[in-house]
Amino acid sequence: MSDTKTVSTVWWKLPLWLILGIGFGAVLTKAQVISVIRVRRMFAFQEPHMFLVIGAAVVTGVLSMLILRALRKSKTDLSGQPMEFKKRPFQTGIVAGGLLFGVGWYFTAACPGPIYALIGTGTWTAFAILAGALVGAFLYGWLKPKLPH
Amino acid sequence: MDPTVAITDPLPWYIAGPLLGLFVPVLLLLTGKEPGVSSSFRHVCAVLPGAKAIDYFNYKVLKDGLWQILFVLGILLGGTLVQFGLGGAGVPLLLAGNLTGLGLLGLFAGGIAVGFGTRWADGCTSGHTISGISNLSLSSVIASVCFIVGGSAASLVDRLVFGGLVP
């Protein structure tokens, strides 16, 4: 995790991450982004709902970040600590890993956020997806030195 | 959730999408972090005994990953909140076929592709598509296109070769 410099955190951020996560998960669930029906219809190009949700999220994210950057030149959060912008260099995995994830997203109908939200709804089959994702992440870590990046 | 539950309308895209996008500036301004989920898989692996022998898992999880563990725990509880407090998702969350032994094996195998793929790409729909593009990363645009290409290719093969049906 050498991408960003991490400084020790402020205590009140801990409940905040949990609360913001609850909000994020609630929207994912209520928007049915975690449903196999919506995901399968998206990948078959039979229904625009998922594309519209993702598209509107991206447009809002871009615009609101432009505003935030313009209004807050210090690039620090409210506690005065730096906003940690992740570096995202282009590498082979962007394409190869991205395609592989897309295939997995189709078959499981869950990207990582929805895996957790599904478990929260009591959809116990999502434990099989999470178990697979953890095995996949472990295999990646193990094989990383041999993979193109 | 029961695969036979009736399909009702979702929270409309023009409400859900902007709400999700706003998590980028809100999380950054309040806590200094960009929303992301798939690194949580790495954190879980990194706390396993012996994992530190692998370079990728050799870092201080509590220091670097605690925020994300809390965030994904929140996402889980968000699902619980909607399911048991806010009227549910209003749509089936799984297919009857998922409940068979073969179905579960398929979910597990697909999960491996999700875990491996998102770690190789270093991000998922939240980390790349929402956070990455919001911060104008070209790699994230390419990654997001690849997510959709991979998923729609899988859909095409499933439907044309294996006779899969769109639910």
C-alpha cells in the first residue's frame, strides 16, 4: 500500500466510514443494482437502468469533484489531513483484469460492493461469491510477480 | 431473498446515480478517502496467518485498511437496513438456479474472476468507474469499458452458445 502516505486517523472518522458505507449500500440495494435481474439485463443491453445509474454517478462524480477542487485548494479533508488520491497508472491488468472482472460480474451478477450488500440482505448465496473473491484476490497476490503489469 | 419475489421499480436512476456519485467528494472531504471496495478482499487475505510471506499482503492492514473494512461493513448493513427496515429491494436478488450445488459452484467460480480481476485491474466499479473517472483517470475509463465488454461478451456466449435466458 505504498500509493499514498497514510497518517494516523482521527477517531471520529471511524463511525463515519461505517455510516457512509450504510448509505452507499442502501442506495445500491434500493436502486436494485445488486439484483441479478438488473445486471443480466444490462449485459444483454435489454434495459438502460444500470447504465443510467452508473452514467449519472460518473457525471455527478466528475462535476462535484471539479467543484470540490475549485473550492478547496488545500486538498485536505475537514480534519486537515490530505485527501488521498490513488494513483492509477495504465498497465496490462487494467485491460486483462478488467475483462476478467466483467466476466465474473456477469456470472455472479455482483460487483464487489453488491457482494457485501447482498450478504446484508440475507441473500446467503453471496457468501459463495465472497469466498470466491477472496480466493481470487489471494491467487492474484500469490501470482502477481509472474503476471504482466 | 426469495427468487420468486415480484419485480417492482427500482429507486430511479436520476436519484440513485447522483447519490452514488456524491460519495466521492463527500468521502474525500470528510475522511480523505476515495470510495473503493475491492481492496477489502486484499485486506482480508492479508490478515490470514502466513499471508505476510507474500509481498502483496505484507503491509499494516489496521493502518491502511481499517477504513475500508468499516466502509464495506457499512455497505453490508446498508443492505440489511433496506431489506428489513425500508421495504426491501423489491426485486429478486438471486435466481432459482443459484440455489443448486452447481449454481453455488458457478457463483464461487465467478467470484474468483471478480477477486482476481479487480485486484489485477486495481479497482472495481466503485474504485475505477466512480472514483477513478471522477478524478479524471484515463486508466479508469479504459478499465470501465473493459468491465462492460467482458460482461457483455460473457452474456453473449451464455445466450448464444449455452442457451442462457435473460431473467
